[in-house]
Amino acid sequence: MPRVETRYYCDVCGKYYMKKESAVECEKSHLIPESVNGADYAKDDRKNQYPDSVLVHFKGGKSARYYRMQR
């Protein structure tokens, strides 16, 4: 006879958990971007349409600057 299995998953990263509390904890641990601004462009490369870095603001008042990988 088939059995019923209940799983919970984090809506942010998609990881599955057997306990609801664990999934809620995972969701709370993720920083959610609220806005992106503060784009910095290289002064010597006028053809580049992408910024070298952007400032990301998260819910809760935290911010972080992210840099583009150089190829």
C-alpha cells in the first residue's frame, strides 16, 4: 500500500525539509534584494554597456556591493 509523505520546501532556494520549522528557518536565513543601484562603470572603457559593480540593498537594511567577473 502506498504511503503518504509530507515535505516542506524553502520558497527561496527550493530545498526540501521533513519538518515545517526547518523550512521556515531556511526561508528566514536568506537575504532578499530590495533594490539595486550605485552602478560603477570603468572610466577608460566607454563601449562597455555593463557596470563593473552594483550596490544591492536587502530587506532589513543590509547592503552589499557585487562586482562583475572579468573575462
